[in-house]
Amino acid sequence: SVALLPPALSALGNYVDKHLVSAYAKSGGIGAIVIFSCLSTVIVVPVAFFLSSDIRALSSFQATLLIINGILTVIALVFYLYAIDRENVLLSIPILQVVPVLAFVLGYVILGEILSMRQMVGSVIVIAGAVLFSLEIHSWRSVAIKGRSLLLVLGASLPLAVSGVIFKWIALDIGYWTTQFWEYVGIGIL
């Protein structure tokens, strides 16, 4: 039963996001939701600063990369919010499952990670599912791809995958909380 908690909380979060977009994006725009979401830096940055062993334990290149990583996270959020605004959340979220597939590929290229046959088969299944969810089927003769919705969701997926790989690459060297600190600084800057 504990294993069901993360997907249940994720689904709840997606529906809350859809409600916020439906209720507030029309009057204040998606930018208002993004700004409000970025205010989480007010909480995370001081906590990460307190829990980090040494905020200055990384090079200026790593700090800059993590700040850019935070900005990528916000860009992914913008694409995600536009995708669920434009499309039903039940159709958008399964396509976001390509994030691990993209992360596998980037992890292989950047981090030198090796993919198992199981991961490769799973990736093909996820990609096939994303393609299936992006189709609009009216009849057997009338099948169209929801191109804009698909691009919005993939526009959220790629920055999330890049962000995850960069986070892992640096966090392995300097630790979780230092990495969180600098990434959230990037979120706050944007």
C-alpha cells in the first residue's frame, strides 16, 4: 500500500494543477501560477543552506550549471501548465512518462550509464504509449496527431530530463542539499 502513495500523490498534484490552471490562468495567466510556484524558493533556499555541509563546495561552473538547471525546471513547468491548460490532464500526464526515457538516453550519453535490456524495452513501450496518447482518433479513417499538445508536453519533458541528469551529475560530487540550494537559486532568479 505504501508503493501506491507516490502515484496517488502525483495524480492529486496533477488535478490540483489542472484546477489552478482552469480557475486562475484565464484571469491572471499562467505566469501568475509560475511566479507563485517559484516562491517556494523562500522556503527551500534557507533550509538547503542550513542542511548543506558547504554551499561553496562547488566550482563556479557547477554553481552556474545548477542555476541554469533551476531555470530549466521553471521552463518545464511553463510548458507543463500550457499543456494541461490546452489538453485534458488524463491525456497530458501519460506523455510526461517520456521524461525517464529521455533521462536514460542523456544518462547514457553524459554520465556513461548503461541501460539494461529491461530499461530499453520499457522505454520503447513508453514511447509507443506517448504516441498512442497523442493521437486523436475519430474513426479508423480519421486519425490525427495532437501536434501542439504533444510538443507542449515534450517541451516539458526534455528540460525535466536534462535537469534530472545535471542534478544527479553534480549531486553525486557535492551532495544533495548544496545542489538543491543552487538549483533553487536559479528558480528564484527566474
